[in-house]
Amino acid sequence: METETLALFVDLFLMVLLVAGALTVLTVRNLFVATMLLGIVSFTMALTFVSLDAVDVAFTEAAVGAGISTVLYIGTLALVGAQEKTGVKFSAWPLAICLAVGAVLIYATYEMPPYGSPDNPAQTHVAPRYVQVSPTEIGVPNMVTSVLASYRGFDTFGEVTVIFTAGIGVLLILSQRRRKRDDEAEEEAQKKGTQSKLRVSLTGLGSQHDLVPHIVAKLLIPFIFVFGLYVQFHGDFGPGGGFQAGVIFAAGFILHALIYGLQFTQRVLSPQVALILIVAGVLIYGGVGIVSMLMGGNFLDYNVLLPDSVAGQHIGILIIELGVGITVAAAMLVIYYAFVGRAEPVNKLPD
Amino acid sequence: MDLVLDIITWILMLTGCVLLIITGFGLLRLPDLYTRIHAGGMADTLATFLIFIGLALQSDDFLVTAKLLMVIVFVFFTSPTASYALAHASFVAGLKPMLDTTGSDQRDSADPDEGKD
Amino acid sequence: MLRTISLFLVLMAVWLLLSGYYTPLIISFGIASCLLSALIARRMEVVDNEGHPLHLGPRIVFYWAWLLKEIFKANIDVAKCVLFPKTYLRPNMFTAKVTQTSDLGKVIYANSITLTPGTVTVDLDNDTVMVHAMTENSAEGVKSGEMDRRVTAVMGEA
Amino acid sequence: MIIYAVTAIAILVSIAMALGRAILGPTSYDRILAANAIGTKTVLMIGVVGFLTGRPDFLDLALVYSLVNFIGTIAVLKYFKFGTLRGGLTSTQGKD
């Protein structure tokens, strides 16, 4: 009873925080401030998932919210400026529609089965089978991984394709050849050892060398990579897997790009190689499916990969998770390259 | 022996809780950004240390203890870096710190226009 | 090259502490992962005596112990400030000399200043730090130069 | 252990206070500070909840936050200082 009251209290508290944060995001006009507040909403969301015991989802929220999303938002703001367009007229219709839909949704929750009850449809449909059979059938301790990567491997293949498409789409829209001359000028300036115009502080205040982030990033980058790979290979045993690992790995590269500049990072991993990696990840995933078909099973049926079906499941899951990880990491990186490579410096500082 | 460990955990974590509350209080109460950064620093350093050491005393798995210590080390590396980045960014943007006042004219620096040039 | 190898060993130790599964398969994944990370880090040029400072040795551990004690004291100061701002709060800003010659030493010093609440490094230039302090007392901790001396000693530059 | 529950509640209250700072502002920097503070407290909360529910594998999440959470703040610094994320933060850009 004690713990139940506590869990209820925590859930309610988090809900209030979530709603307060979201409402504040809606009311601020400065997009930069909205970005920072979205970070707070993401933290609260991760805590909510933790409280609901959905560790894998919380992990994804943590990796994306902490490492990537803020940086990508700021990259976007550097493209479009931080001030929301003013003079947007208030109109009653959208508000009325939103309120009506919200009211219907709240009414609908009364018909929902009680929270956490064992007779819920979600608990009686396929879940019991997963819970009972997957330890012997798949043999992976983390049941989420066996559901995502094996039982619903086809779905996950679709998700990877979505990320692949997102990466390619951003690339097509944002990375058309332009400003060739600017790039060359920048490179010239760098060769001569002079400060390019992009690296002059907007207000002229402060030191030119930011030693503190520089050194700390140097110390931490290898550990970020190892942690990402640890998450990649331990998705079978605990929270984690290809999606989270890919994001963490990309965060390491993004940190490097923030400190050393885009050019140097692109020399470490060029955009072309990143593009090849996006495709390679999807191909690895699909390839496992093709191989399993060639060996006489269905698409993505890992049982046939090895004589022992459990070992076959294991190896199949490992390989497709690797494919997922590669695609996600490369796609995040390509999106970052595309956004940041295009941005001109903004000349006005936000408040 | 277990009782001693439990008591130590209680002391450590309760102190951490008190520090956390003071931190939150300081974030709301202190007059300007730079002083609030100091308050935030309390939660980043000592409160994190105390609470995680308290947890580490309770874990019987060596690997869990190792992970807790790793979190402490990483937080001790990254949080001052983030604080520096924030303080430096606001300094570069021209936000003037409020200097040596006795609390009567606190509202001066909390003016949003300070951030602009 | 030697640094890359030692980085690899450190990463491997971290992996073994994280993993908890010591089957041949997972350990070989670990070796491959640490190798990959070390090689990428090398390619990124983050493996030098700043990015992988093994030469500091055990001295840094003693320094951390001392720093922890300072953090304790500073926390009490700041807590008093938060609770009774009228009596204690005296924010001030000043610059101090940095005597370390290496970048790593300067950063350790600057981050130590930030880690002790009550003082925050606002700017780190070639040989000066600009510090924002909450009280005269906490400012004195930096101005007296004891922390600076200790960091220089850790770096072996004194 | 009741102390876990007490700590969890203390952390939540502290998060709420930091959120108050984020809502009040008044400058963007205050909101970044609030976001940072909530980040650290999220690390603490995850650790404590992991022990409360007896599942220390939550600690992996705490590790992610402690490792990569400062990247966002560095991006903020860079944006404020240079208005773009393209160049490097330091002029020591590696040897050619």
C-alpha cells in the first residue's frame, strides 16, 4: 500500500510538472527559450517512463533528449533565427476544435480499462505468450528486445527505414550545393592561420580559446563511444539496443564537431561515408531477412540461421541490432552535418 | 554491521535531501543569474555525491557500486563544464552580474533587458 | 601509439565494469568496441597528454580528496547564503593569476573553482581566470592561491 | 527503505522549484540554468528510483545523462558566442 501511494504521488507530481512545462513552451515567443523548456519537458518525460517501468523507452528519451535534440534545435535556430513571427492572428476555430477533441478524449478515458489491471486487453492478447514462451523460444533476458527485434522484427525494419528516409530527406532538402565560394574562402582563411569570420565572438567579449569544454570533451569522447557500444551489445540483457546506442554514438561525434568545428569532424568521418553507412545499416537488416529466406524460413525468421533455433535467434537479433545502430548513428550525423553546414551566423543575440 | 551501514545511509541521504531543497530554494530566491549558478552547483556537487554514496553503501553488487561511482565521476567532470559554458555564455552576451549589494536593491539585475547589448 | 594502447586498456576496464556478462562472445565484443573507440579517438586527435592524462598518476587522487573537503566547506557557505542572503550574500567578481603552464592544468584549476560552490569561473584566458564569487569568504579561497598551488603541484610543474 | 522514498520526494520538490525558475525566467540564461539543474536532478531521481524498485539496471540511464547532458549547454555557448555551430570552439583546430 505504501509503495502504491508513493507511485501515485510521483505520477501525479510528474504529470503536473509535464503540463506546466508544456504550457510554458506554448506561451513563450522566443524560440530559443522554447527549446530550453522542451529539454525540461524531455527530462520529465523520461522520469515518467521510468516511473511506468518502461526502461527501454526511458532510455531512448534520455539518449535523444540529452544528447541530440537540443543541439539539433539550436542548429535549426542558427538557420532560421530565434524570434517567432509576430502578428499571428488569434482565431477561435482551431481552439474550439482542440478543446472539443480534448473533451472527447477525456470522455473516452472513462471507458478505458482500469490502469494496471490484469484483465486489460493489452495484458490478455499476445503479451502472455511473449512472457511465457520468449525465454525458451528466443532466450534473451530483456523481453522488450525479443519483442522488438524478433516477434515484431518486421515493424522494426519499418522504423529503421523511416530513419533512413529522414536522413536522406534532410540531405536532399538541405545539402544542395551552394556557397561554394564561402566554403573555399573559409578554408583559405584557415590555411593562412587567420581567424575566419565565423569564429569571431559576436560581442567581442571573452577569450578566444574556450579551453574548459575543449579539454573536458577530449577526456570524455572515448568514454561516450565505449558507452554507446556497450548499450549496443547489451540490449539483450538490459535496457538499450540499436536505437539508443546509435544516438549516443552520434552524440560523441556531435560533441567533437562542436569543439573542433564541422570541417575537422568531416575529415574524421566524411558525409559520403556517413551516407554509405546509413544505407549499409538498412541493408544489413534486410540482408538478415533475405538470408533467412534463402535458408528456407520466412523473412526475418532467425530460427533457421543456425541449427540450434535459440542460437539462431540470438545471432539474428545481434546482427539486426547492429544494423539499426549503424543506420541511426549515421542518420543523426548526416542530419547534423546538413543543418549545421548550411547555417550562417546569426547577428542578433537572444535575450 | 548492517544497522551501522543503514544509519550512515540515512545520514548521507538526508543531508543530500536538505541540500537539494536548499538548492531549489536558492534557484528561486537568489537575486541574479550568477548567484543562482552557485546555488545550482550545490545539487551538482555535494548532493549528488552524498546521495549516490548513500546508495552505493546499500548495494551488495560490486558492479552496481562501480556504476554509481562512475556516475559521480562523470557528473564531477561535466557539471562544472556546463556551469562554465553557461556563465561564460551569459558573460559574453553582456549580462552584468549584480555586485556587492546588501539585498535591498535586488531587483536591478533581474531585468530582462540586461541581456541585450 | 603507446597512448592509444593505454587508452584501450582503460576503456576495456570500463567495459568490464559496465558489462557484468563475462562470456567469450560479449568479451570479444568488448575488445572490438574498445578497439574501435580508441581508434576513432585517435583519428579525432583527442588522444594526447591532455585527452588521456595518465602521467598525472596517483597525485590526482590525493588532490581529489582535498578538493572534496573544500567542496564540503563551500557547500555550507552557500547554504548559509541561500538561507540568509541579507547577512551573507556579497557577490563580487575578480581576476586571478593562473600559474599552470599546460592547458590541462589550467582546466583542472578552472573546473575546481567551479566545483567548489560559491565560486564560478566565468572566463579563462591565457593566464588569468575571471571568477564570480558569492561571498568575500569564498573569494578568499581562490585569492589565497592555495588551490592554484596544489593544482600546479599535481601537474608536476612547480 | 523509507529513505529512498523521502529522497525521491525531496528530488521532485527540488525539480518543481527549478521548473518555477524556468517559468519565471527572466532571461534565457536562467532557463538554461533551470534545465541544467533539472538534468542533474533527473540523474539523481533515476538512481534513487532504481533502488526503490530494486532494479539497479536503471543506472545505465543515469550514466547516459551524466555523460552527454552537457553537450546541449556547449551548443548553447557556441550559439551565443558565434551565432552558428559551424566553426570550432578553439583555434587549435588540429594539425593538417
